[in-house]
Amino acid sequence: MPNPTQEDVEWAYLLWNSLADHGKWVLPGVGVYEKTDGRELTLTEIHFSKPSTDEFGNSVFDRHHWVMILADNIGWTINEDVVLARDDDGVLNIPNELVGHVSVCKQQCGAIFRVEEPNPNEVYEMIGDDLKCPCCGEEGSVDERLRGVHVIVDDRAWRVINDRAEEEE
Ligand SMILES: [Zn+2]
């Protein structure tokens, strides 16, 4: 994302100052910021859109970062206290009791699935009823507890294994 322009800065200044206490500012493609103090906004909701990066390759994280730069310019603080995350299909399902759960694909394809609290710099994928692994595509390969849960798919090992297999061909 390009750095905020003078115009962006003035716009933010006027907009944020006009927010009432606990007023909400909805930024498309990022989420909801709530005014939690005189010069403080808190990101309380993340809205992931699909695809998770837009045509310029900007992710939710890039746009949130852009807001932080903007805030810095006018002496505001941005906090994060995400209580809700959703994508185009609805609210992300991340059960509290599963946060911290880590598992791997049963096919040993290299995929790792992590359950983490919603966070703007990650991309979440939902595990379907068929427990299909998002990397190797084999059904029934994901831990049953993750059925319908949004997880972070760590595919780094899977990519290494795949590249190696391609080289050997
Ligand atoms: Zn797999």
C-alpha cells in the first residue's frame, strides 16, 4: 500500500474526531474500529474478504498497517482487541477451547493446522465436513475436532516436499 497522503491524513483526522465515544468506524476489507479513548481506536472485528488478498496484493494486514501509519501521523493510537472475525460466508468459527490446538495432515503431506485467535495478519481457512486437507486435497485427513473450524494452514513444509518431488521427476 502506498503511504497515506496528506489528504488521507486530513480525512482521518476529521473522521476520527467526529466519532462519538465508543462510536464505530467500519473500514471495508479490514473490519470495525471502535473509539475507545480520546485519541484511540481499537480494532474489534476483522472482516476477511475472499480472496484474502485483493488485486493489488493487499491483505487485511496491509490495510490495518496503513491505518496504523495514518494514526501515527495525527498522534492517535491503534489497539487490537478482536472479539469477532468474519469472512464473506459469515462469522469465523474459532472455538476458544481449541485455541492453541496444532495438528498435522494424516497423509503426512507436510500441512500443519493451527487454531489461533483472530488476528489481522493471518489467513484463515475453514475445514469442511469432508475433513479434506487444503494442501494435498485428501479427504478425511484433518483432525475431526477441526470440522467446521477456521484454522491457519501452515503449508511451508508441504511446499518444500512438493518442490522436492517435482525436482525428482
Ligand atoms: Zn494433506
